[in-house]
Amino acid sequence: MATLLGRQEFDSRVEFRGFPFQESDDSVATVPGRLSVGRVLQAHALRFDLFGAGHTHTAAVTARVWDSRPDTEAGDWDEPAEIVYESVTGDVAVPTRSSLWGAGSR
């Protein structure tokens, strides 16, 4: 059974129907690209994007860290999706797209 190691809640600005999670060190982060319509979760090198239905709004985000794969059959999962994400810094940020990785939620 998976154990929840950490949880953080914050608001993120959604623009063009999505927002990224990326390495907090901008020098190793990839440049944002276009979101693929219909794919909720998209993996990139040192970054992943979340896509939604609303074009421009503020989304309430809950990020959870688990010690192993959680049971997605139980709980409050809206739409389960899975990627492999590897961090080189161990510090992940949710920057704003409009500022091209400027001051956003971290």
C-alpha cells in the first residue's frame, strides 16, 4: 500500500488551457511548447504539462508525493494519468506561461 509522503495545495494560472510543472532551475528546463489537445498529461524532458477544458482561469492544484504507486481505484481522482518524471534538482516549480518561466507558483 502506498504511503503519502507530502501534499501541497496552491493556485496556478492556466493559460491556453494548460500549465506546466518543471525544474525550478530555469537553466535546465525545456522551452514550453504547444499543448496537445485532448491529452491531460504530457511528458517532456525535465517538465510535464497538464491540459484542461478551461482556456484562461486560475486552477486549484493539489500535488501529492507518494512512496510508491497509489491506488487510483479508490480516492478522489478525476482522471488518472501517468508519466515518468525525473528531477535533477529535486525542486519542481509551476511557473506562469505568460512570463515564459518567470515568477509563478513554486
